[in-house]
Amino acid sequence: MKLGTVTGRVWATKRLDRLPPGALLLIALDGSEETIVAFDTLGCGDGERVIVSEDDGAADLILGQDTVIDALIVGIVDTQS
């Protein structure tokens, strides 16, 4: 799992039918210059700190088997110590 900050949204005119309801968000990962696209079912907003899982098992567990998602937001960070 990785920590990051929501920096924007990805808009698409077409989506796969098997993609569940949610948004595709741009996430700037902490400690690197890397930005990834992650699927959000929590309703995260710009500037929020999030926990991202890039493990296929996490997406399968939460969204069902055979998902097409490779990075999933699994939490919103309230505080960090």
C-alpha cells in the first residue's frame, strides 16, 4: 500500500460495463514524482490524502472477482503520526 494525494480526476466518454460505480482519480504518490490513476469508491476530493493498494487481491476482495482495476483507493487519511 502507498500514501498519496488526490490531484485531479480522469474523465472518460466511455467506460467498461463491468467497471463498478466510482471515479478515476489522479494520485501523486508520497516520496516520488510518480502519479498514478486509482479507482475510488469512497468519494475522495481534490487535496485529500489517501491510501492506495496496487494489489490485484485488494480490488478483487472489495469489488468482486475479475475486476479490471489495478490501483484502488482503500482509505482516506484523517491524521498521520
